Amino acid sequence: MNYIAERRQEEKERRRTEILDAAEQVTGSLGWDELTMDQVARRARLSRALLYVYFKDKTDLMYALCERSMQVLQERFEAAVHSKNLGLDKVVAIGEAYIAFSQEQPVYFDILARRGLRAANAENPGAYELACQAIGDRLLMMIVAALEEGVKDGSIRSDLGNRMVAATALWGFTHGVVQVAATKAKVLNGVQQRELLDLTLRMATRSLAARS
């Protein structure tokens, strides 16, 4: 790649990043449902026509934000796994990292939740949608690996069953409780958010732990 081509690629990536930054800011202030492509273009100081050069529509933009969100989440999962030795402790650390992510990065968590509610485009998925699927698969396999390691080191029960099914169940269980904690904990008979999240992790730990 020659110098001019490199500069053009750098400029393209810079503008793409600025657009995503703008979309993230608009989402944080107004919410994703209220976001429009015009608002993103104005925040990024770009023409609407140029915005559509980078993202074909709002859904495409959502998947691009989803990819960014998942990259942040992957870094947190990796740090969690590397901080522990036993498989069970790694699974719990991943759960704690996911809870912290939901609280510290509410825009990213909301985008991931919205992506999870959408049916995959099996016929013609876009590049960003495929990227989200790929990172999502890697995240799930990190949980599978921790479960497998736990069974081998004796920290997780040997009759766990299919590791992929167990990992998917853990992800769904944790994600669902995090959403409830974020939106409804205040109206559930005085249940405190932190109490609900801590109990979730304890329940998951007890269901996985090997019997002594």
C-alpha cells in the first residue's frame, strides 16, 4: 500500500471512529430509540450523505456499535479469566465482569441487549453483524473453556453435561437478571440492585461447584 492509499485509509478509519463516537454520545443522552441518522451526522460534523457512505442505515450503525461494545467486553472477560486459577473462579469472575460492564457501560450494554433481541439476517448479513457474531462466539467459548477447566481441576461438578448448553444458560441467566436489576429492582418489594446481583452470582456458583 503506497503512502497516499495509507493516508486515505487512515482518514476513512478516523471518520468511522468519529461517527461511532457521535452515535454513542447521542445514544447516551437521548437513548437509541430516539437516535436519528441526522443527529449523528450533526454531532460528527459530517453531511448526512457522507454518513451513509460509512453506514447504510441505523441498523448497520447499531451493529457497528455492537462490535465496539463486544470488543470492550472481550477485554474484560480476558482480564477476568487471567486473574484466576480455578475454572469455577474464572466463571464467577466472568460473571462479575459482565455485571460491572453493564453498570459502567450502560450504552454498550443496551446496544448488546438490542442486538440480542434481533433475529440474525441469515440471507445477507452485513460486515458489522458478522463481526458481532464472531466476537459473541468467542465470548461464549471463553465461558465454555472455563467450565471445561473447572471440571478438569475439580472445582466444577463432573456431571455438568454439555458445556456449550451450560455456558449459554449461564449467559442468559446472568443477562436476564442484570436487565431486571437495571430496570425493575426498585419496584420489586424493596429489593436492592446489588443484593439481587450478588445473589445471582452465589446461585450460579452453587449450581456449578463440585460437591465436597
